[in-house]
Amino acid sequence: AAPLAQVTIIGSGYVGLNTGAVLAYLGHPVVMVDRDEQRVRDLQAGQPVIFEVGLPDLLSQTRAQTTFTTDLRAGVRDAQVIVIAVGTPPTASGDADTRAVEQAAQEIAEGLQDGQRCVVVVKSTVPIGTNRRVKSVIDRVLHARGVQAQVHYASNPEFLREGMALHDTLYPDRVVVGSDDPEALRALQQLYTPILEQTFTPPPGLPRPDHKPLPTLMSTDATSAELVKYASNAFLAVKISFINEVAGLCEKVGADVSEVARGMGMDIRIGAGFLQAGVGWGGSCFPKDVLALQAVAAEYGYTLPIVQAAGEVNRRQRAHMLERLQDALKVLRGRQVAVLGLTFKPGTSDLRESPGLDLIQQLLRRGAHVRAHDPVALSGAQALYPDLDLDWTPSVEAALSGADAVLLATAWPEYLHLDWLDLTRRMRTRVVLDGRNALPAELLRQDGVAYMGVGR
Ligand code: UDX
């Protein structure tokens, strides 16, 4: 299929930027709109503005295909496909704040021209009914302006993981399109043909995975598409909480949760993914989407006890980590505790809903001294929490020397290849709480370290 004439992406955040870079790489001319002037200036100057593996290279490779602007109305004027990829942050009550989506719809309608034919695609993660809302805002504004434009609508959620965003966009398991409009479906099919048929040359550093089946285009109604996204994320969160719950039982009965998960994962009905026990889930999606799904249900007088329990187990898991440190050290007050890993997982600089940062704050409340380390997000964390009274340590050696305990909160690969025997010998008491089951347990135990994993 031929490239589209123009794709406009509204929102140069995590989703918008990664999607835009990939679509430009596939040959579509892409206009990326953001209302943050500094962000647009940085992008124009070749700064990737977010930390994502491979993104700087892909952005520089696609410069000729890409325009960055703050002018939304001008940006949609010649667009065939307009993708709304703005943020939907949680409100205090947990439901998603869709004001940026509605504002984008308003401005799209203010920019469309007489006779223009385009598809408006909602990619932001949004509550049920938002697609309908977008359509009604655009219809109202077009009507008020007396402009005749042919606008088609589709919901097209994304499933990309931070640190794997480009890979997940290029090599998805499925592409979900929610629309009852054949015109919209046709345009999105054209947009994604190179991905659906895997006809592109993989960008350097982003090889095509071996033996992966071609992605399926799943066409459905808009409301179901909106729910696929929330239900998928909630299910994955449930899966992790489930294995963390089993991990707690493993600790009681003396089993090894990694072995239990390995055995479970061999059943293809269960699947091996997302069965890694640890400090619990965090990040910008799971906590927010789990709450938003419950808020959607509440709106309809319905409850989701399993989803709710996943959140409770996740909180309990963090509390359990603290109890174990407390048990090992007897008192936490005055103890020197090193915490390694401040991002919610490796491969990202994202500190949102980070288990490590949460545990640090709980440790501080109990009177412990904390030495925090992260290979990429140390200064980011310091800037975010300027009032926290702790040592931001630039090296793992400095964090561990003389410490009473170390907690591994994020399994950065940098940590796994260290000389852990030597490092723990520098500690005052050799207590290791491996919150990701990623360190050499046997080696450490044989050398006299009080090593604790999760569920083993
Ligand atoms: C997630 C979804 O995977 C993605 O499809 C969606 O679009 C956005 O949310 P992301 O938040 O980037 O992506 O991270 P992910 O790799 O899924 O991990 C989420 C959290 O679960 C992390 O805190 C991670 O450490 C934790 N996790 C994951 C586990 O504790 N155990 C596992 O087995 C897997």
C-alpha cells in the first residue's frame, strides 16, 4: 500500500512520539503537534525529549519525513489521518482526565477545511464512551463553523511497553481498530500495512523477532476497543499480583516461586509472561488503568473485585518487603539501607508509581537512613523529591559500603553483572533483599550473606 499523504499526531509524549517516529519510518509524512513550545523546539533541534531505547536514532533517521509544530489547527489542515495521543492522567478519584482529548477534538474541528476527508483516531487510553464524545465535539464545532468535512472515527489503542516502545510498535501481537465505519478501517489498514505484512526493513538496532507470527488486525466496535486496552492492562496486573500472592505462600512452605511460575507458564493457556514475582507493579500504566477501569465500572454501578484485589495485593507486597527488612535488622531506625533502582523497571527513566521510591519513603518514615542509587534516574528523582532527606549516591559501591542492608528494587542489567561478593563484603551487615529475584542467591548464601529473595 502507498504511504498516506499526511498523518498528524497530536501529543508528543510517550505514545505520540514513538508512534510518530515509527509511522515516519514506514514512509508516511508525519506532522507532530504539541502545545508545549519548549518540547517542540527541542524536537526541532533533534533532542528526543523522552528516554526511550532507539528513539534518538529513529528520530534523526526520519527528520525529512517529520515536522514538529505547536500549531494544531494548521497541523491538521492537510491530514488524512489525525491521531489523538495526548495524556489522560488520573484525577484524585482515579478516573482518567480526558480534558486534553476534548480540547484536541475542539481544535481539530477548528482546523479542518471545507471538503476535507480524514479519519480521527483516538490512541490515548480513554474511558468508555470517549470516542463518541470526540465525535460529538467535532460535529458541534464543524456545524457552528458551517464547514463541511467528511470525518470518520476510530479507536486504536496502543499496547507498548516503556523501554520496548519502538519494538512493540513495529512488531505488535495485534492491532486493534474500533470503528463501525469501513472508511476509517480502510485508512488504518493502509496506515499499518507495512506492519501488518512486515514488509519494512527493520531499523538498525530493532531486529525483527524470530518466528513471530504476523500481527492480526482486529476490527471491532469502538467501545470494545476501548475496553480491550483497560482489560488487558488490568489482566496483566492481576497476573503479577497473583504470582506475588503465591510467592508469599512459597515463603511459608519453603517452595521456590520461580519454579512454580516456570511450571505454570508451560501451560499455554496460562503463558509464561508476567509471572515474575517481585516488589510489585508500578509505572505510568498499570496503576492508572487499574483505577480507571474500576472508576468506569463504578459509573455503571458495577464492581470488579478481582481487579480491586490486585491493587490490594500490590500494596501488601510493598509492605511485606519492609517487614522482611525489619525482621532481618530488628530495628529500622538509624539503619543504613541502600536502595538500588528508582525507576519502576529497567530501560526507562520513568519514576511514576515506582516501587523503589515508594519503599524509600516508607523506610524514611520508619527512621532508616537511605542511600539511593539508579543508573539513569538519580538526578531526576532528586529533582522530583528535593525534600527527601537521604543520600543520593552516584555509585553502587558508595551505596553499599558500610550499609546495614541493600534492597534491589529494579533489576537494571548494570546491577546484575557486579561483583556481589566483593560488594556485600563492604557492608556492615550483609543483608540483601533481592526484590526482583535477580541476584546470585546461592553464591551469596554460601558466603554467609543473609540473602532474601521474593518467594524463595
Ligand atoms: C505496560 C503494558 O505491558 C503495556 O502493554 C501497556 O501499553 C502499558 O503498560 P509498562 O508499564 O511499560 O507497560 O511496563 P511493563 O513492562 O508491562 O511492567 C509493568 C510493571 O510490572 C513494572 O513495574 C514491572 O516491574 C512489573 N512486572 C512486570 C512484574 O513485577 N513482573 C512481571 O512478570 C512483569
